[in-house]
Amino acid sequence: MASVTSSVIFKEFCPLYYLLNAIPTKIQKGFRSIVVYLTALDTNGDYIAVGSSIGMLYLYCRHLNQMKKYNFEGKCESITFVKLLSCFDDLVAVGTASGRVAVFQLVSSLPGRNKQLRRFDVAGIHRSSITALAWSPNGMKLFSGDDKGKIVYSALDLDHGTCNSSLVLEEPSSIVQLDYNQKVLLVSTLQRTVLFYTEEKSVKQVGSQPRKNTGKFGACFIPGLCKQSDLTLFAARPGLRLWKSDVHGTVQATFILKDVFAAGIKTFELYPRLEPPDRGGCSSPEKHLGLVSCFCQEGWVLTWNEYSIYLLDTVNQALIGGLEVYGDIVSVSCTNNEIFLLKGDRDIIRISSRPEGVSSIGLYRLVNVSMSIVECGTLLFFVFLFSFFFFLFLRKLSSF
């Protein structure tokens, strides 16, 4: 593992001009010209979803190289959070500054998939800005959290086109991050991290004591095929500490990372810009962890806040790389071996160990080729069958 850590280099290979050029910088509304700011981001192998200040969701299909737009009817308000899910159908959930939540069921060209865009709205339970969204793997459950501490559960029935929502938990401080696995909702707030068992409707705190300092410290489940009792998680703590806990909230290990950071940070190499970033002589803020996500390899953890993003190797107690941008990180998303970073008003950066399209596009083409082979095989079978019976018919005629 140590050799892998030292040999993998994460960097920005090329700016995402194709994506940014497809999103307008301004729109015209009557006689007014309105600037479009980018406000939220999520990615997977199929799509890049970008929320904006004008209430428009920009959804870029990475395989077809196509941009589509989806908006909320009525009031034009900023999108604060987006969350993609690829299961049997492709879904994207969107939250806004006023607490509106909508789910879009996307159109797919694949056989047996959804052929018409559908939208589901979460009834008006949230009254404040949406700060977190989390899907169940099958797309039947959506959890949404807001900056007043409310968490809403929405049950989606895509076959019948229904969405039923209810308030399931209310915390005294803003929701920072949500994650769901095996009927357990992992909730991080400004004050603490808790486990909410959705079947029993019970709550357990991760660790015996709440945090001494409030802050945007997140938590995530560690991926793995296991039953509920075997679930484990990572939770960020103040003072450059990271907890590993079981599903009962018992801390199994504490990673103290001060010495790791003291050894220095290998900065992710960015593609040269025309204008170098102006830091204005600002001093570097105190380093700390933030939201967290497991990434790329076992034991690797990606953590970020508005000032910085770090990639940690908990197995080797090492810092693989990082980026410190002094206060303008808006949103971060990771998928497979890619890290996407929304920075400032409208800069989206892709950091990876290889150029874009090497794996995901190839996989998509492989699926299409496989489908073509199946279709051709079916056609050849019917041609053979027709020829065989036609041959028998001719033999029958020749016998008369």
C-alpha cells in the first residue's frame, strides 16, 4: 500500500471548458441582465450536475456530451444542494435556499428504462436552506436536511409516481452531512454526529461526548458488502482528528493527524490559468478537517471545507495530496478516481490520476457494443430460422 500511495499522482489534466462554456454567465429577464453563479455540484460516472443562483439545474451527460437544463417553476431561487443517483433509473435530487426539494427522474435510451422526464416534489416541510441530501441505493428513499436541523424522509414510488414525505428527526443545529446505509442514517450537525436507526426510530451519538467546538465536521459510512451490525464509519473531529466508529457509535480508532500535516502537503497540480489566483496577502487559516468521503482505495478519505481539500491514507497514516484555496470552495464531489471541485463563482476543477474519459467512456462504449452484438445475434437467428423454413418449403414443392 505504501508503494501505491507514493506512485499515484492526482492533478488537473485539463480545464473543463466544454462544461463551463455550456452554462451561461448571464441571462436576460425582461430588461434586466442577471449574473449566473454556480452554487452546487455533484458527479458520477454518467453525469455532472451543477446548481445555479437562478434556480436552474444544469445536467451534463458525460457519454453523449450533451447539456440539459431543469428548473423550478415559480420563484427564481438559488440551488444549494444536488445529489445524483444511478440505479435502475437515473435520479437527481435538488434542494434550494427556501427549503424546496425536487426529484427528477431522467429519461434513458436504454431498453426498459424511463422514457419520459418525471418530477416529484417534497411537500413543504422544510422552511429554510437545504444543506444535505442522501439517497438509499435503490432510489426509493431520500433524506433531506436543512440549516435549522430538520431532517425529512421522502418515500418515492417511481412505478406509481408518488412521493410521500415526513419529518423524522430534528436536531438543535444545522445539518452538515448525511449518509445512508442498511436502514441507518448517519447525521452530522454543527454540534455532533449521530446514528438514526430508521426502523426503530432511535438515535445514538457517535462517541460519548459532543464536540467541544461547533463546526462543519462530516461523517460517512465505509463502503462494503455487510449486514447492518458490521457497518463502520469515519467521522471528522476538531484538531485534525478522525474517528473510526462502529454502527453503535463506539469509537474503534482515533487517527491523530497533526504530525502528518506537519510533514507538509503535496499540492495537487492545477492546469495553468491565464490569471494566477490573487490571494491578497491573506494568511493561511488554521488547518482542520471538514466533510468526508471514502475515495478510490480502501482506507483513503477525502475531506474538505471552504478553505481546503485533503486526501488522506488512513492505512499508512499519510497525506496523499491537497489543495488550499483560501476560502472559496463551494462544493466537492468524488466518484471512482475523480475529484470535482466547485470553486468561486463558476470554476469547476477535475482532479484525478488519469485524464477524463479513459475508463468511464470506454465502459459506456463497451455496453453499447454488447447491446449491438445482442441485437445483431437476435436478427441473425431470425434470418436463419426464416431461411431454414423457406428451404423446407422449397424441398416440399420440389417433391410434387
